[in-house]
Amino acid sequence: MPLSEVEKRKKIKRGDLMDRADGVELAANLFRITQTEAKLKREGIVGDIQAQATHFKVGSRIRQTMKELGSEMPEDLKPEKHIKQLKK
């Protein structure tokens, strides 16, 4: 799901997703990012099209695992208070 759709679904301002994510959502995103990066390096994948396809495949597998574990999908999680509010 595109970032803009997730923000719309969660009713949060554009660009605030990571500042409003809870630990589960942040961890899922970090895991997706690190696993994609590792796969790109390990398999010597180059070029935007191949990298985007790899990113999509890794993200899909991670989402499938979350579903199998019974986890709530990140786009369905309620947004947290903005990080700036929490810092206060």
C-alpha cells in the first residue's frame, strides 16, 4: 500500500507516519528495510527496477509472515501520539 494511502487510512498528516508509529510498526519497517538491503547485497542486485521488485517481494513475505502469526497489519494499527508530543 502506498505511503499516502496508509496516511489517509490512519488519518494522519502527510509525512507523519514514522513519527506516529508504534514499536510493532517501526520494527516491521526496520526488518523489511534491513532484509531488503541484505538481499540486494547478497545477490548483487542492481538497478532501480530490480531493487524495487526485490523490495516488494521482501515486504510481501514479511507481511505474509505477520498474517500467519496473527499480527495486526501495520496499516490497521492505530497511530500513536506524535513523537514531539511524547518528548514534552
